[in-house]
Amino acid sequence: MSGPKPLSRTSVPTDRESVGMCHTGTHDQGDGQLVFCASEQRAIQIIVERRKHGDVYRKIAEYLESEGFRPSPGRKWHASTLKAIYERVAC
């Protein structure tokens, strides 16, 4: 597996999306510079790996939650969110 696609400046999430995990593996620190986020990169890697091995999105969501990955405090993963992340980064 080659990992997630590289990001361009235009793939930075909006302010609404940047609460908690922004699902891109990077954060904009407000100065236009993307900062690598290892925990988000790992969550994305898990999503891609498990989906390519045939796991359904709900099973992937349960796994992420059991491993302590949360989309933001107090929230849960949804299959539609995982599908959108997978479709954005999978080759």
C-alpha cells in the first residue's frame, strides 16, 4: 500500500470541519501552512487498509473507536464519513 494521496492547499478542511479530526491528516495552523498530524494519518491508513481487505465501514468504525480514534470529542464514526474519507484518499 502506498498510503494516502498527498494533499494540496485546496484540500484543507473548512473551519466547521476542522473541529476534532479533520480527516486529512494535516491541520492548517491559521497561517496557511499544513502541519502533519500523525494520529490522523494513522486513522486514515487504518481505514484504507481495512477497506481494501474487505471490511465494511461499520466494522472499521467499531475498530477505530475500540483503538481510541474519535472524529472529535464525544462523537462517533459513521459509515458515510468513513466512505467519504476512503474515496478521497484511496488510489
